[in-house]
Amino acid sequence: MTGTLVVDASAALRLAVDGPGSAEVVAALATAEVLVAPSLYVAEVANALWKYVRAGLLDVATADANVNDLVELIGRFEEMDAGLASKALALAARFDHSAYDAIYAVTASENHAVLATVDTRLAALANHVGVATIPR
């Protein structure tokens, strides 16, 4: 794969905690020309790592190292603005899906990018708007 890859928090976390789709995510990240995420990504990654700490799957020091690595991984952050929020809201309402996830789908669509996600519901939403996803 080449080109732009929009990375959601679920995919990025596969670099910190192995799980289904990890190998595919690692391969896609390694071959992408640029990694992009909406600014929401930072908060979602931090929150997910906190959940791993809370569940006893990671210690705080490891989670802290991972949050830094996962934020630095992204080459470009798309800032949230009213236009992106409006498009995400319309998509979320149309498909009865969270606006948080719709932001990733819209970011990928706007950047003519593939979306890296292991969230099957988000992948389905992205596919509804013509955005390819990995893992497939």
C-alpha cells in the first residue's frame, strides 16, 4: 500500500497490545507514505491506554511510553472544524453511528485515504461512504 492512511485509535492500539488484525495494521503502517488522524485520535488513544491500565493489562509507565509513541507515529493531524464536524454529524445520523467514529470516516474520505481500523462497525460505516479499510 502507498499513499495516505488515516489511522484510528483501535488500529494504533494494536501496536501496543497485540490482538486481531495486528499484523495487517503493522504491515499497512509500514508501507503508507503518510499517516493522518483527526485531532480526536490523541484523546482516544490516551483513554484506551488508561482502560488497559485499569484492566491490569498495562502498567502506567508502559502506557505512558505507548501514548507518546502512538502520537508521534502520526505524520499529520487534521484539526477539527465546523465543516468536518457537520459532515461527521450527518454521517452519524444517517447510519445511526457515533459521531466520534464518523470523524475518522470523513477524515479518510476528505483525504482520499484508506482507513486503518480494527473496529468492524467503523469499517462498515467507512465502506458506506466509499472508504476502503484495512484490515479488510
